[in-house]
Amino acid sequence: MLLNPTDAEPAEYLAENDVPHRFVASGIWQLPMGRRRALSLGRIGNAILGDISVQGIFNLQSGRPVSFGNLYYNGDPSKLKANYNNPDAVFDTSGFYFSDSNAATPATQRTDPRIRLANNVRTFPFRPGLRTAPVSFLDVSLVKTVNFTEDVRLQLRFEAINALNHPVFDRPNVDPTNANFGKSTAQFNLPRNLQLAAKLMF
């Protein structure tokens, strides 16, 4: 698409949902306890501890590009690198503000109308190191199967979503007129969520 009316040809740029790398691994481990398995615990033991499996799904993916829109920037582009170890200052914001006498305080800087550009031809460049936080989390399930007959089974599930309770910070604020500019104030993924479920199969 043409970024500006004066462009001679369309420009190519990354979409906001670009995810260059994504890795998902899943596995199921059937515990070796129960009837007709390596370790038999007797009738009562097999009824309690037999037919149990552990299941897990691990997700890992790159962060998405952080875009700003049509804004003034007069800083060093090499400083625009995301650091989610400090959610209160994910990236350097100094280059987005003017430093003259008309914008002496942070309050006047944020309300400076010059920050919003309307008639410029150049667009804000995409910075490779400026993406949302990488996503990584592990979901784990403990499944107990109770066999009533050959055709009727009850499955009891204990599930831990984001089992390690690993937080992933959300996209930082990219509005220079906002007091939270450059900060990540929310969590992208769910905190650890424990749930119980039962499923009857016949």
C-alpha cells in the first residue's frame, strides 16, 4: 500500500500481528501403575492410583512489533529496544519530546501539539528490537480415568493453566501524550488458573 500520497510505489512493512517464531510442544506420560501395567498395586491401589496420566503443553513465541503511528521522533533509533525486565520504562521515551522552552515540564511535553504529525512524508521506522514481550507458558493436566465397564469410563481432570505462573507483560503504552507512555501496565497472559473437570464417556 502507499504510505503517503507522494510515494512512487507501494511500501512493504511488517503487520502488527507479525510473529516470526512460534514453538509448541505437547506430551502425555502414562504413569506405570495400574492393572495390566508395569507396577500393579493390588485391587484397591490400582483403583486409587492406576490409570493416571500427566499431560503438558508448552508455548513459546516471539513478540509482536510495537508501532507508534505518525509521531515526532528526534532521538537515537538504536535506543528503541524493548526491555520488559523494567515494565515502568520498557523503552527510551526521550526522543519523542521537544526540549525547548515551550515544553519545559513533562506536563507541557505531553500536551505539545507538535508531537502529532500531519503533513510529514517520512514514516516512523520499524525497530527490530522493539517488540512486545516473548510469550512462554506451560499448561499441565493430571488425568485420572475410572473404568466402569469396557464402554463406560469416567475421566477426572485437574488442570493448571500457566502452571508456572509466568507473567507476560502486555504491549507498552505508545501514546506520548499519556502519562503511562513507555510503560507496560497490564499482563498479556492469564495468571495461574486451576480448574477441575469431569467427563463421562459411554
